Amino acid sequence: MNNLFKNKLASIPSFVKIPVAVFIIILLLGMLGYAFILFGGRLVVDEENLILDASTTIETKDGEIIGTLYHENRRPIAIEEIPEHVLQAFVAIEDKRFYDHAGVDFRSVVRAVYRDVIAMGKVEGASTITQQVAKNLFLYNDKTWMRKTKEVMASIYLERNFSKNSLLELYVNSIYFGHGVYGIEAASQEYFSKSASELTISEGALLAGIVKAPNGYSPIKHPGKALERRNLVLQAMEEAEMLTTENRLQEQGKTIGLNIQESKEKPWIDSYMDLVMKEAAELHQLSIDEMKRGGYRIIVNIDETIQQIAYEQFQNEQYFPGNTNGVEGAYVMMNHSTGEIVAAIAGRDYSLGDLNRITVKRQPGSTIKPIAVYGPAMMQEQYHAYSLIPDQLIDHNGYKATNADGKYDGIVSIYEAIMQSKNTSAVWLLDQIGISYAKDYLEKMNISIPDDGLALSLGGLREGITPLEMMEAYSSFVNHGKTVTSSTISRIYDNDQELIYQMSKQETEVFSPQVAWDMTQILASTVQDGTATSGYYPNALAGKTGTTQHPYVNGNKDAWFVGYTPEYVSALWMGYDVSDKDHYLTGGSNYPTELTKQILSKVDNRKSLTKQFKIPENVRELPKPIKLPQIANIEAEITFGGLSLVKGKLTWTGSDDDRVVYRVYKDTPGVDERVGEVTGESEFFVNNIQLLQSDSYYVVPYDPLTMLEGDRSEKVELAFNRKEKLGEF
């Protein structure tokens, strides 16, 4: 049988064999080529590229976009949201047979090849919408036959695996519209300041016309050409029976109708934006690259009024004292009742990418005393606001502290030590309560420091604390003893507008409500009468100053004010980024104190901040300190009447504070006798006067809060029929 077949094959003339063989080979190659084109699209199509990059917007709670992050400025929109007449405009001008072909329009291909042959070059494309999608997403934009082959392969693959609506949605969302915008939604916002869902027929036709040559048909640069192109699109829509002649004429009679919103420069936003991006990366695992492609909506807690006020005040050179230019600063403020960061200034002339000083560790100086020493101490039963502690030079195993003013009172109350920022008292008290005990409280405030020395009490730290951490720590005093975790981000929505994060208030209990309220009262007095009196602010404010000495010269390195109102808590630092012998502050903490008060005053003009702190429920009011008077004009006389026919009467000039107790002493051999006391009065009656005896008396003011006596008055002699002053005791 085989021999028979071979014989018959051998009998076929060779001039017939060769064409048959060639035909078979061509047929096989054609079948292979067709199969390759039909099924090889998978090799060209990278489905990862079908997920379009989308801009992430950073928005206020009022819906204002204050920042956009993107690789390509695009806002994807679902095809269901785009009006039918807009989609028709793109189909009419770009691919009339879009709904009929399978990815490649062979009629158009034949026409294009014919014109290329006539022109002896590549002059006309024949790309369908599907091919344009393939070219834009998977191929280089060059005019080669190999690229065209890949384009056809990808197009056929796309048509076999995706619906026409899906492909059209990809198309209108991927194409470039000029001026840095991609996709129809971003283009609509750019040129008409509205969503693509609201585009009219003429507006949709204008955008469809731009696509062929975004720069040449730019309605901003070339409005005349754009208008002609729009009218051509409307004509194509009529020819495709998408518009009646009357509709086409009406639409062509309209002006170009651009509505471009001029974006105002807001340099004060950059600091806040940087903090948002840091928070998104650290807490929500959204890298910058992911935000530039992921199409998130990030709703932030910024108060633009406060942010702008703080930025503008930071431009005032008078608040930043230094021996040379370049004094920097950082400021952060939050609403303590929610944890929302309402303002953040990362530097005086901050631009994205610069050093964000809000998150840089600095030596806090005396601002650390309330959170690391006095607050923790007052949590112990033996210490309270009017507990007496030393104020004197003491050697603590080789560590000595001195007061900034060089004055020492010997003994002071904790209240007074905080108000006057007594260094010696803070060091002594930290030594008593223990460094580890104090650091436990700092840990509760999310502040970790490696330091284990008494210098901690004065803010002399190796690494320091950031303004952000100081702000959160002080929130414990105004928030009934609980620190509040701060946040710039209120909500995050993904590209499908699904809520993926919702901020909630996070608190950590640190101090008791009583200690927190007592500290608020003390720090309010510090602003009114202590170290933080610089500047003017008419409403409720509590806070603490801090200054650190420069290590190389007679100047300052850091200056702080950390404080709070009933609404907000803030921290303000100023200094040089690098402190060396050529860079030092020529002023101290009065500058950040004045600047903070100026910012608050400007805010108060816009928002009417609260006049005074309101005492929380279930806490006791902390009385103001008593200032003991120097008693003057003491006199004595004999009076008659009453049960005791003869009495002595002492009078004096004391204090207007009716809480002062006046103790009356009789001068006696050995220990003087206390014969009585009165509270808030300036006279005292001595009973049982001996008619023939003369006695001397004096008055001493007494503080019932600290249980300390003040200076004695002069002595006066009390005798029947005789009255005179004896000299000063």
C-alpha cells in the first residue's frame, strides 16, 4: 500500500508538486499566524495595566480639595455615570463601527493601507477604540508594523474577554486630554469645573475632539481650533444618526463655554499635607506610590482658618530672635475633645519634601516639668499643689541645678515652683519620686526616652521630644487626665468610594481628673502671673514655657511654649535646625509664648474662643495662691465695755485677700504666746487686760494653704492709760 502511494506521488509532475507544497506551507503558516494573532494577545496584554492609575485627593470636611497626589492626574468614573450623548461623541469621531467590529475594523484597515500606499508612507491610522486602549495601555506610541501587529493581537484579546462597555469605560478613563489631565472626569473638572456626569452635548463633543491632538486642540491655548474640532464632532454625531440636524445646529451655535477655576496658591497647606502623608504611610500602610496610583479620598481634620493664621504669623520676623538668619519654628494644634489636628506648621517657609520639624525631637526644657515631675508627683498622696518642697542649691550625688534667675526662696509650694519654673525644686522632687516612676508616666503619654538622670526633670535629654508628642502629652491636663492621640486624617475612602477608615477618639488615662484640674489651674496662673506672662491673650489659656541653654555660647538653643485653651492644645518650638557656635537664639521662651498668644488672638477674632476654663464634675476647686502681706500701721488701744470691762484693741493694715489668717502673739519670756487669730480681718480684741501691767503684741500673717507664716509686724505696747509703738521687732 505504501509502495502504491509512493508510486502515485512519484507520477505527479514536479511542476505541480512545488506549487502544492508552497500552498500547503502558506496555508499552515497562515493558520499558525491566525492562531498566534487570535490567541497571542495574552502575551501582549498585561492585565495589571488595565487597573488605571488614579489620583488621590486630600479634602477638607467641607469637600474642598486641598491637595492631589498622582502619577497621572486621573479620576476614574463608571460608564454608568457618563451621559449617553457624551459617549456617543467619542464613538462618532473615533470609531463609528465600535459596536460592530471585533476589535479591528478591517474596512478602515483597507482604507488606511490604500492611502499609505498612495502616499508611499505611513500617513493614516485605522485604530479602533479598542486598539487605542491597547496602544495606550500596553504599547509604545510609535508607528511600526510590529507595533501594529501587537496592537491587533491585544485588541482581539480584549474584545474576546471584555464587554464593549468595559472597553469604552477603559478608553474614556485612560486617554490624555492635555494640560496634565487623564480621563474624562479629570478633563471635565479641568475645563468645565464639574463632573463628567453633568456634561452637555456640546461639552462632551469638545472633549471628544481634543483627544486626537490634545496640544493642538487645547481649548485654553487654541480656542478657535478647539471650536472647529468640536463642531466636526457634532457633525459626525449627526452622520451617525446620534443627533438630528436641528440638534446639531443648536449645539454648534453654542460658545466654547469653558469654566476654568483658577487655583489659588496656598503655601500654608504644604506642612499639613506632609503630616497627612506621613500618617497615611505609618498608620494606614499607604505609601506615597500607592496614594499616587490608588485613587483614594482622604478627608482631613484641617481648619483652614487656623492653619492660614498660624502660617502668616510665622512669617513675622520679630517673633524669631537669632544671631543670624534662619531661625526656624514648628507649631501644631489639635482639638483635644476629638484628637483632630487642626493646624500644623512644619517650618517658616516649608515646601513638600523639606524637614518636617513637627516630628523632629528637641530638648523640651522646662515644658517637661508638668508631665514628668509635678503631674506624677501629685498622683502620690503626700504631694499636692500646696505641698512645700525645697528651693535651694543641693548636691544630688554630683548633680547640681541652679535657677535661671539665680534666686532661691528656701522653701516653696509645688504651685509656686511650677509658676516660677524653679529648677532646684523640680530636680529635688524627681529625686524623691524616682526616675523610673516618672518615666512610667511618660510611657503612658507615648513618650519613650533613654535618659536615666536627674537632668530629665529640666528637659536635658539626649534625644528629646517632638512638638507633636508634647502637644499630646499636655492634652492629658485639659482632657480630665487622659491623653488624646492626635490625627490629621478623619476618613479614608478607596477607589470604589468604600469607607476603609473612620477616625475615632483614642484616649489613655494618665492622671486623675483632680490632678489634671489642679495642673490646669496652676498653668493658667503661670500664664497670668508666672513665667508665661509675655504677650496678650484675653481668654482662658494655661501653659508652660521652656528654654534650653546653648552648649557652645552664651545664648539659647531651644525655646518652647506648650499650652491649651478649653478648645485646643498646642506646642510651639523655635530654634535653628543645626545649633553650633554660629547659630544661637538671642531670646528665650517669651517669644514662642507671645507668638502662641498672637495666633490665638487672631483665631479668637474669627471664632470667639472660651473666656475661662470650666471645672469638671466631681473635682474640687483649687484655690489661688495666697500672697502674704507685709503688715503695716499696727496700733493698740484700751477700750471699755462688754463682758470684759477693759479690753485691748489691735488694728493694722493687711491684705485685700480675706483668706489671710492673722495670728496675734504676746511677747513673753522664752516662747511667745499666741493669744488668738482672725481671718480676713484687720483688728483683734485682747481680753483680761491687767490695769497696772504693760504687754507687747505683734501680728503675723498666716497662709492656710501652705501653712506658712509670713513676716512679723512691729511690736506695739498695750497698757492702761498708755499706748505707744516700740521699735520694729
